[in-house]
Amino acid sequence: MIRLVRIDDFIDSRALLDLTQEVRNCSTEDFEELIQRLPPLKELIKAIPRSLPLLDAVYEKFEKYDNHFHNIFRKHLETDSLINRIIWWLAQINQTSVIGSNINDEHNLVSPRGNVLQFTRVKCHISSILGIIQRENPEIVDEIFVEKNQLSECLDALGCHGLVNCTTGMIRLVDASMVEMLRLQDKLKAVIIRFKEMQKQKSLLLDESPNKASHQRQLNLKLSEIFDRLKQNEAIEKVLDELLTNTHLMSLLRIVRKRVRADRALINIYTSYNNTKPEGFQICEVNPIVAKLIVIFKNAYGQLTSLVPSTDDSDSGLPPESSNFSDNFNGSNQTTINLAKSSVFLENDSTDDLFSKKSTKTTNSGSSKENQTTTSSEESRVTSMHSNPEEPRWITLPIYSTPTEIEEVMHRFATLFHGQRSQILAALEELNEFHGKEELQLKTMMSAIVLTYRSVFETSQRQYFKIYDALESTQETDLIMDYSIYRMMHRHARTERGMQNAREVTSQIWDTLYDFPSLKTCTRFNRFVLDCVDVVWDMVAGIDGRLPRIKIEYDFFQSPFDPSKHMRFETADMKSTVIKHCMWPALLDTSDNKYMLKAVVLT
């Protein structure tokens, strides 16, 4: 897919060695004179990887030169071109295999064996150059990590296919849209009939034309007439509210917008790489498989970022001891992409049933162990950066919660069930309608947390997309921008104590359990809903907007019991291996769908 079609590299290898030694031995005062004797930097960059020792020496001398002006590395040492060339070179290595290569090819720059052997010799120089750039222009290294994360997001975006979940299983997005439109059409027909009946009843009662319903007449209304008007207006308000706040169509719109952004990002990423390729490199295929291209560059960025020295080791010019890089090349071709698995879901639209199952399963696109390891090292690096007192950028902008904070959120979520269950059940037991109905009491608790999560999630997504729509942004979502948006939403919810979400949840529960009016008077249950809202905002938006974002999973009906995902409820049949009910949801990290907290199930 990626090919070096020509090498206009006429710099003699022996001359490169002599120049490297000369640069390292020269005094700082003589360096300005020496730099004039070097080949143009563009020619040296074209000679990568053979010229990396010389470039390392040049960068090292410039760092020691006290009088160099700001941003000299980026503007005058062609740093962007250098990094771009290294990335494409690593990408070329990633798509080839060393198996079966002839050991005599080690001096052939375009052979797989030669490239890998060459890399083992120059990786210390790459690490040294990155360390210098990190000290002099740290924003360049930050950009490398941002681009790597964008590639990971683009890889996930390939899972945005044309299928969504519904109550009947997986269907196409266009079919789901048509189903919702037909439902809306039927609802509109029913509404029109109701309004016509209201018009007919009004005209029979008053027997007057609309112009007679003047403001003066409204001032003479009796109390009973105001009650009648209130009842009619409430009916109209309810109908219009149901039509204008259709959650199912909003979910479809949210999914479509996400897929539009994903496809634009995929096209932009290809166009960007094709337009910024170094001289001599090219993407051979006119219509390439996007997944392969993204994986190749994602692995290249992963290998490059692994060579960035840590803060403690940045002066040594050597890569971290934990970077076992030669092994990464041997496994790079094992990366596979399973496009049949999707990371997109649609909320179950049967919200009329309080205890209906909502399918929100998310499956990661397949990735190799190498990618998982790289991602983990990247996450740990960012976490260590924002906790490092020597890194002011991450002191002012900590976008990741600490492990202690995450553990605290999970503990609060688990306490809602394990710690408050006995109190909630005791309070519901005192209500006449719930007396002796423990199963219904537990389902009501379960419904409270599920409806709370839906309410908070939909609120956050609605506000999130409003901001991006207002900006009319055509760019892919930005990590810092996302953090800022979620932080504002989280703080607003904290200020309002999530009262709007609590009212929405209790209203849905009361509308469903209309035969249980005493539930409205149960202050202990209402306080439980407020506790649910409080912890769910920390999950959905993150603590003060920081990562990770956490979601719930509870659709385990008739699924096999898995000890790594589930824990049995105290009344469960220990011999049964099939799940009958989910008593309390599991927690998953939205970034990788890994289970953070097991679900409580009944087998």
C-alpha cells in the first residue's frame, strides 16, 4: 500500500559518518560555521534513516547553543518534515514482514529485513531527537499524541455501519428511520382526530365563532370555566410535547450525525496523508482499504510515541527500558480489523414499558494485543503527565480522573444497591400497593437507575451536539474541546443538583405505575432517585468533565452467567448458568468496553 518509489539520496554513507563525528567534536562557538558546510537539511531528511545519527548530532548542538531564538527547531531545523518522514518510514516497515527475508538484504533500504535492522540501529537517535524536541518545543510532541488518538478514533469510526439495534434485532438505519416515521404518522393521525373532536365539542358548548372568544370575554370566565380551559390546554401541551420531543427520532438523528462526522473524518485523514506524504513515498492504491491504511499509520505513531523519553530519562537520549521495539515489528502484521463488529448503538424505543430491556451493547472493532498495549501505555503516559508537577500544561488541564476518584464513583454506584437496598425495600414495603411484592420493589429500584442513566445520557448528548452544531464545525471532535463541554455540563448539573433529570425520571415512573399513587409520597424513594442522578452525572460526563466516561450494561436476559462480568444475587440458583433477571447494572468504560464493575444478576 505504501511504497518508496525512488530514493534521490546521493549522500555517501562514509561522508555522513565523518560529518556526524565532526559535528559532535566541534565547539559550540564554531557550530554556525560548521552548519554552513553541511548538506541542506531537506537532503538530510530525505536520507533518513541513514542520516539520523547526523541529525541527532545537529539537534543536540542546537540545543546547547545558548543564543538560538525561539522555535528554531520547527522553523529552521525542518522538525515537521523530519517527523513526517520518520512516520512514513515506520509505516512502510509496519506493512512488511521480516519472515523469509534474506539476511544479506540488510543494506537494502527498501527491503523488510534491511529496514528493521536499520531501525534497531537508529532508534536511540530517534528517541534522542524526540527528547530534544520535547524540551524545546513540547507542543510538537503533544501534536504527535493527538494525531495518534485521532487515528484510534478513525479506526473506531469504521464500525459506524448502516445497522442499529431495535427490539426485533439489527436492522438498517434507513429501515429504522422509516419505522419511526410510520409510527409518527400514525400518531399524527390519532392526534388530528383528537383535535377535531375537541374542536367539535368546543363549538357545541359555546356555539360561537372564534372572534367572539375575545380578551374581554376571557376576563369574565368563571372558576369552573378556567378549570375546563386548563384541562384542555394541558391536553394540548402533552400532545405537542410528545410530538416535538420524540426521543426515538432524536436517537436516530444523533446516530446519523455521528456517522456523517465519522465518514468525513475518514476521508479527511486519507486526504491529509496523501497530500503530506514525503518526497518519494506514495500510496500505491487509488481506492485503498481505509482500515489497512489507518492501522499502518496507527502502529507507526504507536512505535514513535513509545520512543518519547519520559521526563526522568529525557536527558539521557535513550528510549525507556520498557520499550521493546524490535518485537513490535514482528507482530505488526498480525493486526486485524473486524468490520462486522460495530461501536454504534441505538437506544431501545419501547420506552412505554418501564421494565423493558434496552439494548445498548457496544462491541469493539478487533485489534491486536500490540494495539491494546500501546493504548494502555499512552493512557498511563497522559495520566502521569497531568500528575507531574514539572508539567504546567497538565497541572492546569487534568483531563483524566485519578484512580482513587474512579474507584470512589464505582463505590458510590455499588452502594446505591448494596447499601441502600434494605432501606428502599423497607420504605416501599410500607406502601399499600407495594406491600409483600419484593420483586416489584427490586424492579422499581432497577428502573430508577436505568431511567436515570437514559435521562442524563440523552441530556448530555443533546447539549453536546447543540454546541458543535452552533459552532458549525466540520472537524472531528477534539479531546480538549470535549473535556471543556463535559466539564461545563457537569458543573451545571451539580449547581442544579440534577433536579430536571430527577423530575423526568420520577415522572416516567409515576406515569408507568399510575396504579401506585402512594409512590409519589415516598420521600425515601425520591431521595434515592436524587442519589442516582448525582452519581450518574459523574459517570456520563466524568468527574468535573474528566475521563473516563462510564456507561451501564444490564441486557443479560437469557445470557450465560460469566463470573468475569456478573455476580449472583443472594437468592439466585447457584447451579443455574442462565441469567433470568439483572438486578443491578454493570459498569463499562466507554473507551474500550472493559467491565469496571460486575452486574448483579439472578440465575
